[in-house]
Amino acid sequence: MIPRYASNDIPIRLERSMLFVPASRWSMVEKASASAADAVCLDLEDSVAPDEKAASRANIIRAFSELDFGRRVRMFRINGLDTPFAYRDLIEVVEAAGNHIDLVMVPKVSSPEEVNFVDLLLTQIEMNCGLTRRIGIEAQIETAAGFLNLREIAQSSARLEALIFGPGDYAASMQMPSSGIGEFDAHDDAYPGHRWHAAMHAIVAAARANGLRCLDGPYSGFKDAAGFDRSCRIALALGFDGKQCIHPSQLEAANSHFTPASEEVARAERIVQAYEKAIAEKRGAISLDGKMIDAANLRMARVVLEKHRLSLTKLTEGETHV
Ligand code: COA
Ligand code: MG
């Protein structure tokens, strides 16, 4: 496999907030299709009981075929490749509704071969059914092996669009005590620093080096707005593009955290203007508002402006998917 460092072939998608919905819960699926989420992920994995898997696949097919998701990114999560469900999840859902699906999320990705397997199976289904839109893949990094194999996973497939941190399963895999998924508890006080730092930082680096998006995992305490806020701020500070949500009440906060504030955008525009003028005057470092500005500030400002531009593509009511 040739390593891929360019991002040009990855569709640009807004994923400040991704709402998880158990595919077994039809009323929640309907609600999610009209929610404030940038992306909706219908789940077949951990939020669906084993006896409900087959009926839930049918719900996903119905949802993507019949409901209007507007311009929200439409995706579903298959079961892990170490279960008997995964191959049928892919074949049944994609054969029936592939033209209405943007992405497949693969949980507990521990090696590049797992992404390759999903890629190959999708290719087979697309060929057989004559699907014309390429379905992308998002990989959850939530095992010790996934963390160690991040570099290879991030370069594994041209379909790969994003890496996602999964704090619940990661804690289990690493045997790190944790009282909730992604939540803060007494164990955080015992560790000087942030317990997920190494994994989160490595995920962002692997994503950026390969032109992929990266999302932080969920925060299960959906009544703890302050905790969710803190979790979003940490993810934003580390460079993540957005956050998975498990309840509609978390969506507005995620959207707002991962949209650059207007003052930040105004400052970025001033930096670009001032720096372009400086370069025209053959100066590489200048002073702006009492601070040194050089080419690194220009690059940081462009990141802010790009995120701002992307956030303006947010769907408006009544718009349909393109
Ligand atoms: N997507 C869409 N709608 C949701 C939702 C979700 N993830 N979570 C809650 N809602 C809806 C409820 O159906 C309810 O709608 P209603 O007022 O029309 O009846 C409303 O939001 C309020 O829900 P609430 O009563 O506060 O929560 P709940 O007790 O019904 O559900 C959970 C709580 C945690 C079970 C539910 O939020 C959930 O299943 N979340 C997703 C779990 C998941 O996908 N996990 C896998 C990834 S970690
Ligand atoms: Mg998980």
C-alpha cells in the first residue's frame, strides 16, 4: 500500500458535532434527522442489544431511504470485526441504502488490515450494486493496539476520512479505571496532567499528517454541562475538529466550541492583512498589538479562517443534501 500524505481526495465535511443514535430506537432516529447535529451516526454496535441487531439494520435502511437528513452527514456504525455481525451490517445496509450513506464508522480499529477489509468489502458492494458515490470510512481508535498502530491505520485506505478517539473502550483496553465514558472523576485528580493526553495528541498528529479529520469521543454525563464543556475545550485545544455527542442537549455546545469565535476570526483576518503587507515591504517579522507576528502566525490564522469558512456551510432549515 502506498502511503498517502495528501488530503486532496477527501471530501470536505463539517463535523463539529456528531450525534450517536441507537439504530434500534426509531423515534430517536427521526429526532436526530432534524437535530442540530452536523453529522448523525446510527449505531449498530454498543448501544444495540444483540437480539436487536437485525431489526436495527432494517431501521437504518428505512431511515436513510425515507427520512430527510438535510445536509447533515449520514453515517452508521457497524459492529466490531471480532463479532459475527460486522459483515452483515455492511452488506445488508450498504446494498439497500448505499446511495444515501456518506460514511461507515468502524469501531475498535486495532490494525490497518481491519480498515482494508471494510474498504474491500465496500468496493465489492459498490461494484455489484452500481453505486456511484464513494462511501468513506471513519475509524475509532479505542484500544491499546489501535494507539500503537496509529501511523499505519492513518495511512491504510484512500477511503479513510477521520480518526475518532473512543475514551470508554480505550479505558477498558488499557485497564485505566474510569467511572463514565470520557467523564472526569477522582482518578483525574490523581494524575498530574490529562489522562488521555498521549492518545488524543497522537490521534490528532496521525490525522493531520495524513490530511484526515479527527473527532473526540463522547461524554456520557449528558446532564453535566460543565463537564461536557471542559471536555470540548480540551479537545479543541489539542486540535480536534469536533466531538461525538450522545444526547441532543450536547449539540449546541459542541457546535459553538468548534466554531471559531467572531473575535478570533477578526483577529485572524487582521493578522493575514498585516502580514501580507509586511511581506510586500520585505519584512518577515512585525509587531501587531504588542506581539510579534511571523509566518507561523500567518499559518495559525489561516487555520482559523478555514474553520470559519467551513462553519458557514452549516445547513439551513429546509436545505437538502447535495
Ligand atoms: N438521539 C436522538 N434523540 C435523542 C437521543 C439521541 N442520542 N437521546 C435522547 N433523545 C431524545 C429522546 O428520545 C427524548 O425525546 P422525546 O422528548 O421526544 O421523548 C429527548 O431526546 C430527551 O431524552 P431524555 O429523556 O433526556 O433521555 P433518554 O432517557 O430518553 O435517553 C440515553 C438517554 C443516554 C439512553 C440516550 O440519550 C441515548 O440512547 N443516547 C445515545 C447512546 C448511544 O448511541 N451510544 C453509543 C455511542 S457511545
Ligand atoms: Mg467504543
